Amino acid sequence: MSDNPIQILTLDQLNELMEIREKKIFDFLEKNLQHQSSTDEERLLTREEACEFLRIKSTTLWKWTEKGRLTSYGIAGKRYYKRSELLDSLIQLEK
């Protein structure tokens, strides 16, 4: 016989356990996606990292994404930007 008896959970408890598990999975994926890239340019950036990289505010990042100037990628409510695409979106200014 098992030492762990079956435990009945409420719907709230089950949702909380699922959220904890989901957060662990996304943290793991985020960490590994960034380290598996072949070069630094292929790295995925979070919204905060993209803003820091471009030296812009989050509202500007959102506006540029909505206008199609930048492409974002998402999973489960998290949004990412490819560093290489951020570099490609920059235009050369006339001298």
C-alpha cells in the first residue's frame, strides 16, 4: 500500500498548482531558449530586454509592434523579440 493517500483538491487549489507548474515550465523554456541560440543575435529578448536594448520605453515598443515595425513572438501571454530582427529593423540615417 502507498504511503501517499489520494488527496482531493478544490478547483482553486488545482488551479494554483497548475499555475506554479506552468511558471516553472516557462522559466525553464525562457532560460534554455536563450542559451541554445547559436549566436547572440539569435537570442530571444523579453519585452524589458528589448526596451533596454533599443533604449526605448515599453509604450514605444508596444506602439511599434502594433504598427508592424517590430515582430513579436509569444507563448502563454509572454512576448519575445528576436534580437536579430530588432537589429534588422534599424534604418541607416542620411548623413
